[in-house]
Amino acid sequence: MPCPGLSCTRGSVTAEAAVVLPVIVAMVLVILVAGIGIGTEVGLQSAARGAAREMARGQSEGEATRTAQRIAGEDAQVSFHSDGAWVEVTVTRAPQVDSGPLAGGHWQLTGSASARREPHLVGDDAGGQSP
């Protein structure tokens, strides 16, 4: 006997919601994790720029490291590479997830920046050419 009216579709909405809801929750988690990662990477870029500016002004690597860690966090690793008039700073951080569905996950994020040292620190005008 055929189903009269809307009574045939009564359970289908619940079944569809049960299938779609986990997908929506997973998508929200992915968007949150990606947003946190992007925000952390922007902070690392800012920390690298700050440290590169310190080095360009003639500050020590220790001072530049403290500047980078003040911006990116105390657990950030800072490395320097100098090529004549130019200094490159790389700031790396490996955030870890301690709880929740992504517990145990960790990623390595990096930000880098270059700056030209002040002319009086280089000692010549030839170092001003960009790489």
C-alpha cells in the first residue's frame, strides 16, 4: 500500500543529519587548525622581521634572538645567516597539540626575513646591491 502524504519521509531528515553532521564538524576542525597555523606563521614572520631589523641596526645576535622570542614565544628557535651586507633571520616553532582529537600532532612552522645592514656597519657602498 502506498505511503500517504509526508509520513513516508519522517525518518529521512534524521538519517541525513546523522550523516552530514560529522562532516560539518570535521570541516570546522580543519578550518580552526588551519587558522591557528596561519596565525602562528604570521607571528613567526613578524618575529623574523623584528630580529632582522635588530641585526641591521647593529644589535647582537642575543638581542635579536630575545626580540624574536618576545614576538613568537619563548620556545621559538632563531637562526642567523649573514652574507656581507645582508642578514637573514629564520624563526622556527613546532607547536604541539596536547589534548582533543588532534592530540599528539605537531607541525614545524617557519618564518624568515632579510635586511640590509646599516651602511656604517658594512663599511662600503658596494654591498648595497640587492641579491
